[in-house]
Amino acid sequence: MNFNKSTAAYQEALECIPGGVNSPVRAFKSVDNDPVFIEKALGSKVYDIDGNDFIDYVASWGPMILGHARPEVIQAVQKMAVSGTSFGAPTLLETRMAHLIIEMVSSIESVRMVNSGTEATMSALRLARGYTGRNLVVKFEGCYHGHGDSFLIKAGSGALTFGTPNSPGVTPETAKNTLTASFNDLNSVEQLFNQYGNDIAAVILEPVTGNMGVVVPDEGFLKGLRMLCNQYNSVLIFDEVMTGFRLARGGAQEVLGIDPDLTTLGKIIGGGLPVGAFGGKKEIMEMLSPTGPVYQAGTLSGNPLAMIAGYTTLSILNNQPDIYIELEKISQRLEEGINYNLKKLNFPAVFNRIGSMFTLFFTDQAAVKSFNDVLTSDTNKFARYFNETLQDGIYIAPSQFEAGFVSSAHTEKDIQYTIEKNYEALKKLL
Ligand code: KE4
């Protein structure tokens, strides 16, 4: 494949944008390559400025569950745009969107729209602190909740990829209010509650992690967190920015059967446009301005174009639940094919999957069920694999510590091709 135009475009971008990108993980830094500049996307494919096409498993880092440029979404945005792009005033569409989210996520009684996952998590944490009158928050090593100061402590995603768990600029005064525990290690949380329980405002986690790669909670882990939060009157926050509407209509909490007090949402909720949201128990949400004293605001929150893209996407998912059945089938096919290749080649790697989220960990561990397991991954081997499959027209996340996503637009042919190229790439790495 020829990437000449992307290479030139990257050099130009470097002159005017920090790192040439508007979000660090896009820079391909951890795969020792220059980023590919995308020109357009349709269905399961993305097309770069050099005319190359790729089967896309990044899905814009999660939002594109229905595939790129889904006709209903495009038409809805085009139609809305001619009525204006932003009013800064309430619209009927925002109320319809709130009703739909409440219908789909049963633990949510009231919801506030924002413009990103980061806004959702930072607002939810402020709300939990305002509601409890406490300062401390418990997060988990390797979990990423956006770039809010309180969360850039042993974070995942780009922060992990870049090996800078505590970002400069986050003050010690802020960091001291963030306690970190280990995912799937309930004892590590119990220890924190034993010591600080009455000062812990909230526990926040990805109920299924995506930002250290996909790791599924052990049986009883989430229930244990629920019980600890009940015992100490702390707020349990599920960060479902990635898993929300991805794993089921009601997200990970529907699949895993545990209700948080607050849920943060993003990605799919906007259908590819900038939308985040946080919601949960009305008793807590009513603490938000203008009803209550906890301030939170946003010029473009509930923006009509973003709302109609998200509302159209969620409506399709809500009205066609068979989409999740089909996603499970085709994702299972991918898993079976890759595991067949690993076995046939006796290749040391672990493929974690839940629903249409997956990660291939380049580790010789038998299983990947914790952050420590994740850290045994060979990131150099991952980088070589990434570049091999990129050349084959397969676009996965440019970091070992991310999730891959299958969309409803992926075909059996896409999956079969991916499995074949996976085998060839693995064989070259032996
Ligand atoms: P945004 O602010 O990027 O919309 O959302 C932050 C966020 C919060 N919570 C979870 C569970 C998330 O996965 C994210 C964002 N995820 C990363 C990829 N793992 C976004 C990609 C990027 O940073 O460019």
C-alpha cells in the first residue's frame, strides 16, 4: 500500500497541530508509524487520502455501531441542518432524546446531555461529590474516563499507551482525592473503604473495560462494588461511554445485571456527532443546577444536529433489537476464526471478547483478567501485527490497550478476509 499523501499530510499537520492530531491516540505513536489520513467512510470501510480502503474495527473509537454513513442518520442530519444548527434553547428533540435514553437504560430516571464522554464523567463526579458532601473517588488502574484531572491517575487508553499515568498539570491537591484500586480485585476496594469509606463520594469504573483492552468483570465483582457503595452510601458510577448501547440496548449494566446510581454515556449516543450524557437516580440528578446547587453547563449541550444523529441511531437500536443478535453472531465468528489461527500456529496470544467489543492481547499469559495481566502484553509485537494487517487493508486501533469494534455493517466476507489476514500476519510474527 502507498501512504505518500498521508505522510505528507502528517508533516503539514505537525506544523500547526500538536502532534499533528486532535487526540493523541490517533498519532500511531505506539505502533511506530505515521497516522493514515481518512477521506471518507461508508459501511464497514474507511478510505484514506491515498485511495486505500480498510475494513474498519476502530469505528471512530466506538460510535459507529451501525457502520459509517448509515443512510437514516445522514438523511436526518441533512434535514435538520436546513432548520439551523444551534439555538441555545430547549427543543422538543432533547426531551424525546431523554425519554428514549430513559427507556433504553432502566437505571436512568433523569439525564443531562453534554458534548463528550469527558464532560459526562467529570460532571458525574462533581455531582456525586455534591450529593454526598465527600471528596474522595475510587477509580481502577487502567480504566480511562476521559481527560478530566481527577481521572488522569493511572489511567488507561492514550495515557497508558504513552506511559504517563499521571499527566503533568494535574495538581497533587487534585490527585490526592483519587484513590486507585485493581479491576477484578474486590479486596483492593474493600481495603480502601475500610480506611476511607465515609469519605468516599463515588466509585467509578468501566463495567467492562475497553481502555486497557477488553477485560470482563469476574462473577461477583460488580455485585461486590454495589454492596460496598450501599454499605458506605457512596455513589456507584458506571462509565458506559464505550459499553453503553454497544453491549445491549441497556449497555453493560443490562448484560451484567447490576444497576449503578449514575451512568455516563458517549460515543454511540451521538451517532458519530459530539454527544455525551450522564444520568441516573432522580434524587441525585435533581442536585444539578438549576434545580440544585451543583453547577454544570454547556453552550452546545443538546445541539439539534448532534441530537438528531444520536436519536436516529438509538431509535434504530431500540426498534431493531435483532441487531444485537446479529452483532453477537458475526463477532463470535471473528473470535472463532482468530482462536483457530492461534491454536493452529500455537501462537501465544489471548483474544478477549464480549458482544461486539474485542482485544487480541499479545501475551503468553493463559488469560487476561486484570491490569497486571494486560501489562504482560508485548507492545512491540502488537505494533508489528498492526502494521502487517494495515498493509492488508485492516484498520484496528493503533494501540494494544484499546478495544476493537464490529458494526452491523460488517459482512461475512469482511470477517473471513480478516481471519485470513490475521493468520498470515501471525505467521510472520512467529
Ligand atoms: P471522550 O471525551 O473522548 O468523548 O470520552 C472519554 C471516555 C470516557 N470514558 C470511556 C470509557 C472512554 O472510552 C472514553 C474515550 N475513549 C477513548 C478511546 N479508548 C477515546 C479515543 C480518544 O481519546 O481519542
